[in-house]
Amino acid sequence: MKNKSSAQICGIDEAGRGALAGPLAVAACVLEREIAGLNDSKKLTAKRREELFNQIVENSEFLIVYFSNKEIDELGLSECLRRALRLFKSHFADCELLYDGNTNYGTGIKTMVGADGKVAQVSAASILAKVSRDALMRAWDGLHAGYGYATHKGYGTKAHLDAIARLGDSPLQRRSFRVKSFERGLFDE
């Protein structure tokens, strides 16, 4: 058994947290070798994320957990994240876990704000979560024509809000997320 000081780091990050539609993807990653160019997935081009994703898959032990829009609506984002973190804590029991953010949802996992841009394992988890979630959204774009999921990936862009206004909610819509621009004002008729 490894002692605590020599434990491998398992980085954790998520994608889709603030989206209006689609799943939440939460990834945990232990790198087996150094990979050059890792960074916060949001700071990389889509092409570079894809290249790094392939390298990460080939050179790490990882786990990606998805929560559907319906699970997010039923459980809430915090409970979804708590469940993912507990699963990772069990699966990667011999590792020192590090989650990008400022709360561990009562799991005891270490957190660090901005870890996705500072710690290679968390950067790798960020890329795994983002690339895998984006691939799902592109696939669902063909099933839910007109919403533009391949482009905006379910986030609250003007194009997505326009599609919702035109077509109504899609089956991927998170019903627990309110779009303020769609709410009626106090004096609207």
C-alpha cells in the first residue's frame, strides 16, 4: 500500500454544469505519463482538445460519469456532483483526489479553485469531460433538429434561446433551469 505522501493524484472536473440542456459529465483521471500541452479545456481549441483527449485515453486510468437532464432536474446539480465524487472516492481509493472548485459537497475530497489550469490531472479530467459531453451533444443535434446542439452544446447562447423560443423545449431541456428572459414580468399581460 502506498503511503499518503506518495499517492498518485486523481484530478476531477466537470462539463455541462451551466448548460440549459443535455447532461452533466464529471470525469476523474490518473495520468500514467506526462502529457504536454494540458490545460483547462476552455482555454484550448476544439481540435487541440480532441488531440489531447486521445492521448489522455491512451495514457491514463479514468472514469466519466454522466447525469442526464432528467436526473439533474430530479436530484439537483449538487447531489449529482456529490454522487460522482463519492463514486470517484471509492474507485480511486488509493489516490489523492483533487476537484476543481471550492466545495467538495461533504465528501472530504480536496478542492482547488482553478485547478483545471494548474494541475495536469485536473486539466486531463476537464478535457475528458468536455470532449465526451460535446460528442454527445453533436450526436443529439441530429435527433433534435433545429436546436443547434452541435454548435452551442446546450449552453444558453442567443442561438439556443432563439431555438427554444421558436421550437419550445427539447427532450434534453433541463426543466429546473429557468431562463429569465422567458419569464413574464410582473406587469406583462
